[in-house]
Amino acid sequence: MKEYKSINQIAGPLVFVEDVEGVSYGEIVEVVLDSGEKRKGQVLDVSEKVAVVQVFGPTEGISTGSAVRFLGETMKIGLSEDMLGRVFSGLGVPIDHAPAPVPEERLDVNGLPINPASREPPSDFIQTGISTIDGMNTLVRGQKLPIFSGAGLPHNKLAVQIARQAKVLGENEQFVVVFAAIGITHEEAHFFIRDFERTGALERAVLFLNLANDPSVERLMTPRIALTTAEYLAFEKDMHVLTILTDLTNYAEALREVSAARNEVPGRRGYPGYMYTDLASLYERAGRVAGKKGTLTQIPILTMPGDDKTHPIPDLTGYITEGQIVLSRDLDRKGIYPPVDPLPSLSRLMSSGIGEGKTREDHSRVSDQLYAAYANGRDLRALSAVVGEEALSSTDRKYLQFADAFEQRFIQQGYHEDRSIEQTLDIGWELLAMLPERELKKVKKEHIEKYMRRFQKGKNEAKDKHSKE
Amino acid sequence: MRKGKIVRVSGPVVYAKGINASMYDVVRVGEEELIGEVIKIVGNVAVVQVYEDTTGLKPGDPVYSTGKALSVHLGPGILKSIYDGIQRPLDEIAAQHGVFIARGASATPLDQKKKWSFEAKVKKGDRVSIGSVLGVVKETELITHRIISPYEGTIKDIKSGDYTVEDVIGEIEDKGVKKDLKLAHYWPVRKARPFVEKYPPHVLLTTGMRVIDTFFPIAKGGTAAIPGPFGSGKTVTQQSLAKWSDADIVVYIGCGERGNEMTEVLHEFPELDDPRSGKPLMERTVLIANTSNMPVAAREASIYTGITLAEYYRDMGYNVALMADSTSRWAEALREIGGRLEEMPGEEGYPAYLARKLAEFYERAGRVKTLSGEDGSVTIIGAVSPPGGDLSEPVSQNTLRVVKVFLALDASLAQRRHFPAINWLNSYSLYKEGMQEWFAENVSSSFYDKSERAMELLQREAELQEIVQLVGPDALPDREQLILIVARMLREDYLQQNAFHEVDMYCALQKGDAMLDNILSFYHLGLEALKRGVEVKKINDMNVVESIGRMKYEKDVEKIKAIKAEMAKEFSNLEA
């Protein structure tokens, strides 16, 4: 271990140390203050003369006289199964007044990329009990599916509900939850902890908390520490891990802050040009791999600044993740919970997780039909606002009714309502039965017979005559 | 080979002194001998981009230059492989290092032990030139690999037999210099492989996707770009093209994209059969995977590695389709490296040479006469991921200036599950006109014409929709309401295609022709019926509308053609 007292410049979270020797890129550093307090940091750039160190934590109190120790290793975290049920700081230090678990292994928090040739395609349906997700944006084990939200929307409630209800059909195994709070308020963190405690979920959860008043640079480490823990539990301890990261917007802000302090050339809206790569180094740490029993599923949450989906944070995220669940302020205003807007939402891995033997044979087509019908209904709503409902054809008026009923019955559900996939699909059929049958082009006739007929009792039989062949 | 040392490490960029390298030389960095490439030289300092994570490197660590440019190994065994951006076989690395890619992993691109049965096509005393075919090897069930001579000269010795890629198969002499011949040779990735001449692109690359084949055809040897915001189906479109286009060879580059997408291809392609040969698609496919979390410098190289492999198969006389998903991630890699070099940025932080690099890449496409006298082609289909879906950004703009087919993916179409979400009003193909003759010879004499008329209807619909938004559909005259009905048919029953439906995922040209014929006949019969005084509502309620809606799920083209008669009968029964 080498110690220097040659700090020459301090700017934002960066400390420049001169006349260093044998310092390697990415190495972890301890800055020792006059008071004896130690702060950790990492080497960002090193040349023969100068090492640039990024300090995790405030640079308050650091002076040119402070000592800098180069620890000769990269950022690592000690891991063990005993971390379950525990609460840690954003840098992995226990904050629940109990002793630190004895580590079985120490791993680099940056992890290594999973070899694409070793991945297995995620295909196990996760039933979250939420119709808009299960029915239309299915989550599968090993997927990374973010929640795109806005300030003031109930994304935390939704995340907790998913964590509570998520299960794989036919398996008793429950998910282990790794939860990383990134720059959220104490109140929000408390909501998660309380709910985990109340439902007993804390027993099988590991919590990492970097709160709003914690140093922002630390936020760059918190998700990495959480994901390293999640990888350890999934790939070495054979567990099915659900990782919730909230709020990625705070992470990206911290990234921009550090980039600005380093005088880097900014990309869009001041965020660094490498933000895509950096975010990918988090999101890509999800998946199923060959020869390992455990899986790592990720639900990152981000709040879109100004509810703008084209803002760099949601935009780059959407390009990396396998879909997105989008919350809508309009639905929320109507009092609909969960306010998931199915139209901009998407699950890219849906098709591999559903269908006969996984959910139900009619799943994909019902979902397509619901999408198309709801999209049409929403368009007609805009049209009827201009021309009046009277000017619409009778079919169009049915679509309007459908869109309303869809929001009230399919999207809307209780915070504790855990719908089975059969229930979800049946509600879908019941709603589709409101539409003229000839409009249902995306579903199979045999499925109409099998699943929809029973919702059509009392309807005018003559209308259906051409389909009775 | 001179050893030098590191003087500075800044992310993926390393500065080294005393290695005496030239530009684009491959160097080995640090104790682990990480692979890097010289991208800038300032005095005695070489600036190196390293293709692996540089954590742990420090000033003073050794660096040496190999004196060679970044090259790919070309020979039998490329097909069915999955490589990273610098042609390291990922399955081999997984076998050595487990599920995570360890630093400093190395493996040879071609299997060194596998014996290939080589059949010589030249004999002792023959004079050959660069690009001549020396002989053939059966590489996969589908593809016969032609061994191409990297040298000019007189064959001194050559024998058929079973060889590995490292075995000497013969000897060649030119101007008194003797060289060994092998099944494989090296080629620098940044240098385009030579050919005799380029042909104008008048041959269709059949893609099996109706909207593309009918309205925005891609030529063999052409270039196409697919820009679109996330979730608009770029990857599904690219994968469909990789599956169903009638190329002999498919090179699929996953450049800075998701790991699971490559996995999907790896697991799916061996299971899917090529609709023409009936053999698994993997037999003709090579994958280059440099996913978003893999080192950024190797992402920059992956595009060149891919195009060089594509050119190599072109030189054997094959039609190659190259999918690059996504070129925006490649441009971002340029930007990231440029930023590390503290270069003066151009627009949005991208380097000033972005336009040149993009143009150079797309210019490596083409249908050519190869050095061995055969016809081969490389078609490039590049995905573009514009931030926020805004096409005014530099990567989209510089791409659109060079490509000839523009397939505009549209988020609002994707949201209503209109797939492929290719916007028919904004997209274009500059190859279409030149293909009139090809369509007449290979599909039907009226196919081109029908596609033009269908497009007119779709454009009319867009105009009418603006009026409908103000006054509602019932205020339109019957003739115009009929256009709306037919245009909706075109959109829903023709343009929309389900990539996951067992029949609909691939649509042969003949089937598309029959489908289009029915829809346009419906329009003409509808017009006649209106003249007779039939209400437009009755036309919309006809049973044949449903038959038309289910055409795409029908395998048998004859059954689709039969709908026309059914339609004529039902129309004649309509009463005013």
C-alpha cells in the first residue's frame, strides 16, 4: 500500500494526486482527512505524473495536506448468503446495527460481461398478478423490464406489489429481492422497508440504501454493489433474484455531475457521451446463463423528467432494456391504479414466455387484439371530442365504450389484488365481447368459440350468424 | 518487435512510449497482453484503443507492437460461429473461461484441429492470380467454401485431401519467391477486398416481408437503413430479414445491443429452416456479437470485422446480406473514443469524421464481378437508433445521405401493434424503378403496377384522414368512404405481417401478388357497385371482407386466388 501527501488540485468530486508511482487504472483509494476520517475513491485516469481520483462522498474537509492511500485493488464487496434480511448503506456497510456478515467471497463490483454464447433465452413466465403486465407486457425470468414513471406517480407501490406477488407458475420457489435505493428520499425508502417487513419479504431481501442526502458519487457504486450481490445469489447460490433499482434518474444525474467535474465533452443535454455504455453495464447484468439454476431479473425504476419519453435517461434505457412499463399521468388522474398505459408499454420477451404450456394458447392473440382495440378506441376518443359521438358509426361507438371499460376493468385493479393469468385473459375476452365479432381479426375463431361465447349470452344471435360455420 | 511501456491510462485509451508502431498496428498491452490498436501517434507516444477492460493497467506496464494491422482469419469454419468484435470465438471462450468473459481471453477464430476435405480445382503449373479459386471445401450442408488464393503466381504443388486450416495444401511461386498455400489467410479489416467491377443493382433481395418487397424493395448489393425509436421493432425487422431474405450468407452484427438478442438468434436459427433449401438457417449464418456491456473499442471494430467476412463470401460468388444492429452504437463508440482523445467534436459531440466513416462503410456494399469472374454481392442493412426517435441527429442524417432504401419505423404504428411498423408514407426505395423488369419476369407483369396503385390508395387515405378528423367519416362521399375501406384492408391485411405466426412470418412474392390482386379487385368491383347505387355500408359488410382478412394466414396461393371468384359472385348479388 502506498501513501502520498501530494494532492495538487481538488475540483468537485475529483482529486488530483501528483508524483505517484505504480498506480493502476480503476484502483481503489482511501483519502485520510486530518480528523482521521477515511473516504473511499477510485482512480479515473493515471499517467506517469498524476492520478485523477474520484472520491465517493463529499470532498468537504479534504485539503492538499490530506493523505491518499492507494489500496492496490479494484472496488470489491464481500458476499455471503447471510446478507439476506439485512440492510446496507449505498457502499455496502451494514446500517441495521448488526455485525457485518462474514464474507465467503469478495468480488469486483463492476462484474464481467456475460458471454452472449453462454446466455439462455429467458422464457419462464413470471405471474405478477397485474393484468396489464401479465396479459399484455409479460415479464419473464431473466428479463430487464424498467418502469418508466413520472414524479408523483405510484411507481413504488407498483414495484412493491410486483415484488410481493411475483411467482413462477408450478414452482413454489419465491423470488429473492435485491433492492437498491439510489438517491431516493428517506420517506420512500421507509415505504419499501415497512412493506417488506409487514409482508415478511425482508427475510428474503437484501437492501442497499443510498438516500437523497448521501453523497451523489456514491450513487454510481450502489447499483453495482447491488447487482454484484444479485449475481452472486443467482449464479453461485442458485436463487431466483428480482432486483429493483430505484431511481435510475438519480444515477444518471450523478453520472452527469461527475462528467462535468472532469470537463468532458458533453453529449445530449449535458449527459456524457458514454452514458449508453455506462447504463448498459448495469442493465445487461440480468439474464439466465447456461448451467446455472438461478436467474437475475431486473426491474429498474426511473422517473422521466417532464414525463418526456425522449429525454436521454428513458431513451437510452429503452434502447438497452427488454421493453418498458410506462405509467400514465392521465390514467392516474382518473384514479386508476396501477396507471400502466399499455400502448407505449412493451415487453420484448413476451412471445417467448407465453402460449400453450406456459400461460394459455390464446394469450398472444388476445393481447394483440386488446392492443389494437384499445388503440382504436383512444383514437376515436380524440375524434369524438371534435365531431361529437353522434357523428361516429355504431361500431366506432362500441370502440369508445370498449376503451372506457378496458380502463375500468382491465387496467384498474387493487393494490392487493393478485389476478391469475386465466382471470386476466378472461377479463380480456369479456371486454372483447363488447365489439362486433367481425372486428376481431387478430384472434382465432376457435378461441372465440372456446373463450368468448360465454360472455355473449343474451346478445343478438342473428348478428353472429356469418361466423357460425 | 520493440517493447515499450504505458505512460497513461484513461478508460479504454492507453498511451504508450517506445513501441515504434505505425497507425492501426495491433499492439499487446500489459502483462495480460490485452489486444489494442494504435489510433493516433504524437511524437514518440502511440495512442492505443484497447479492446478489453483496462482496469488494473498502470504506467510502466509493458506494451509491444505486433507490426500487423487488425485482421480477420478467413477460411472454412466461419459459418455457424459467434464471434466478438475482433473475431474471437465466443463459444470457445465460454468453454475456456465459463459464463463471464474474462480479460485477456484468447482463442483462435478458426478451429485449428478440424479437418476439412479439400478438393483442388487447379493443378501444378497453373497460373493463378489473387482472388482465383484454388479449390473447394464443403463448409456446411448448404455452403461450399471456395478457397481463394491470396497470392499471384504459378502453382508448384497442390493436393486434394483432408487438411486443417493450418496445414500446407500446396505451394505457389511468383518471381522466384515461394509461398505456402493454406486453406485460410488473413486480411486487414479496415481495407476493402478488391473486385473487378460493380454492377447496377437491379436484382431483388427477396425478404419475405410484404411491405418491403412490394413497396420498398432492397436490391442485392444495395444499402438500406432502418431508423426508429426504441420499441418500434428494429431488431425484429432485422431478424426477420436475416431469417427470410434470399441471401446465400447472412452476417449478423449485434453492435452494442442486447446480449439476449444474440442468444435468441443463436437458439432460434438452428431450429428454423430456410424456406428455399429446407436446411437450418444457422448453416448460412455468422454472428458477430459485441453487446452493449462489452468493451467499447471492440464495438468500433465489429462493423469492420463483419463487412470483411461478408466481402470474403462475396468473393466466392455468393449473395451476402449483412445486418448491422445498430450503427448508432458504433457511432457512439467513435464518439467515446474521440472524446477520450480530446478531439475537437463535431455535431452533438460526434467526431468530425463520422460522415466519412459511415459513407466508407456503406460503400463496401455492392453487386460485383469478383476477381475469379463470378457474380457476388454484399447487401448492407443498417439499423439506426436515433435518440428520442428524432431523425435530425447526425448519425441518421449522414446515413440517409448514402443509403438508397429508407425504412422509417414509426412508434405510433408500433403502439397499435401494426408490425412491421414501417411507415409507408415516409419510407422510400430508390431501387424500385430499376426493378420493373425484374418484377415482370419473376413475379407477374402487373405486380409493379399494382404496387403503385395500392400506394396511391394509401396516400389518398392519408389525405382523407385529415378531413375525417374534422368532420367524421360519414360526411365523406361514398367513393371516398370506399377508399378508406380499401386502404384499411391494405394496412391491416397486407402491410401488417406477424413475424411470429407460423405461416405469415414469410410471404412469397407470388402470394403477395395474389393478395394484392384481391384487394385491388375489391376496390374496382366496389366502385362498380357504387355506380349501380349500392350503399357503401353494404360493401363494407360483405363476407368476402373477412376472407380477405384471413388471406395472410393461408399457405395455399390457389386458395387465395379463388377468393377473387367468390368476391365477384358476392358483388353481383349486392342490390342497390
